[in-house]
Amino acid sequence: MKMVTVSILLTVLFVSGALADYPQWIALYMTAPKQMEALSGSCLQIPCNFTPKDEQKFNSKIKIFGVWIKNNVDFGKNPNNVIYNSSGAVSIYPMSITGNLSQRDCTTLFSNLTTNYTNTYFFRVEREPFKATAQHDPLQITVRDSPWRLDITIPGDLKEKESVTITCSALTPCPHSPPQLTWNLQQDSHNKMEQNTDGSFTTKIQQNITLSDTHDGKKISCSARYPVNQGKDTKTAETEETLNVSYAPKDTSASISPSGLVSAGSWVNLTCSSRAKPPVSNFTWLKKSRDGAVKVSEGEIYSFNVTDGGVYYCVATNDLGNQTSAEIDLTVEGKVTQHLAVFLIYFLIIF
């Protein structure tokens, strides 16, 4: 019970603090986004709540009407500025109040929009004897012909083997006719519409991806098709982003120059190559021996004067891991002849 009391008290204090920012002569407060955008040929749902300053004058037993005014609150001098009245007296613009006015909900649906409807709007309440306009809470509505740029959200630090969720979001001014989102990741992704804290809506699709090096540099495109003109036509927006994925060394290989047999005393170059992101920070050369692999050098290229043959390989390393190349066999020309002669003598003695 104490928690409920504290919650109510905090709410009252919060609202009171917010209303304290208004001039004393203001009689009606409206809570709605300050600015909204919509697409021509579609609709706009305006999330709206109101609060009368003097509750005693606001008789809850009398029917209440909501009024929308454009351009200027002084409709006495400009009666044509009144473009909608829920009483039915005025219906110049295609609007309807869908919220329950008796519950202080003035949510309004603005349909069949054209760019001519771009303007500043004010909400008014009429409930005898209470009549007031929320003139300190103007709503700027902008109607545009083309859809908005979509938002593709990608986690900042992408690494191979990680599973990440990529999200594509589209503004949804008309939740009664939301956009259909698709992208090149998966065509059957499920569209989900979410309500934002200010009462507006956003449509999203999401996809989970287990990353690999093949995703690095991959372009992700997301498109949105907005139904307009009662669904007879569509307007399309598309956005593209490129994945930036880090990965351990791949395709690591070792090569020898000159290739083939080499003479004792000559110089050879062993070269290690690999692709990695971030780039390879260290190349290590090893030579096989009876006691195991022995480290003989570091660096992408290992140059040395040949004394005898052997089996070599390299290891490429970066911050995410390492990879070992296939082995290469360095054969010394003189050593081959000597080994062959020994083998022939041994063969002749036995047979």
C-alpha cells in the first residue's frame, strides 16, 4: 500500500513539475510529439493526451468534443483554421479522433495525406462550460512524398564465430498500414511493429547471424514498401550497409624461391602468406627435427644460405588466433646425389 501511495505521489509531482513550465494563463495541456512526419497517400496516427488545468471546471458528466486547428490558434479571426470537430460540425480535413476523450485520450487518425497538409496544428477541447486550446503545445506535421531512410543497426565490434543480431527499422507513421520490410539476408524475416515511448510506431525485422570471414565486406540491404492510396500503390525505400568482420589468419601458405633442387651454399627465400583482419602481426618459421619443431626465424620472409635440406613450415598470428601452413621440403642437390650413391652401394652389396 505504501509503494502505491509513493508511486501516485511521484506521478503527481512529476506532472505538476512539468506543468509548472507553462504560463499561468494556459488552461489546457497536450502531451504529444512536437514534430511528426508522414507519407503522402498514407495516414498519420497522432498519439495524444490532454490535461485541463482546472479540473473543477471540467465536468466529466457532460459530453466532450475534440477540435483540431491549423496554422494559428486565433480561429475567431480565421474560422477556416478549424479543420476538424468531433461533434461533426466541421470536417474539412480527413481526421477522426480514435481515442476516448472522456479518458483524456485525444489520439487522432489523419488519413489520405497530401503535402498540402504540412502545417502547425493545435488541439482544443470543448465541454461546457470548459473550452480551451492547448496553444502552448503546437504539433508540427510534415507530409513528404518519399519515404525515410531506413536504419540498419549492426553491433559495433564484429568477430568471426560470434552470433549477432542485425536489425532493420522503418518509421511507421501509419500503424494501420505499416511498411513491409525485406532484406537480402533472409526473405521470410518476420516483420514486427513496436510502439515507441512517445506513442509513435516503428516496424522492424531482425536476423541472427553466426559470423565468419566470408561475411567481411558483405553488403546488407534492407528495403521497405509503404502502401499508399488505400493499398493501390507502394512507395519504396532502401538502405545498404557493409559488414566489417575481424577474423583469425586464413589460407596460410609457405613457398620457396628458387623452387626445385637447390645447391649447397646458395641462398633461398621462404615466404609465408596469409589473409587476416586485423593483419597478421607475426610470422614464425619452424623446421622439423627428430626432437620436434624448432623455431628458426620470424618474419614474412626467411632468407638463408643453404647447408642442408629439411622440412619447413610457418605460423601466421594475429589478435584473434593463428594458422599453420602446409609443410615445404627443401632439398639440396648435392645431398640427393650422395644419398642416391649410398643407396646404390647398399643395394649392390645385398643383391
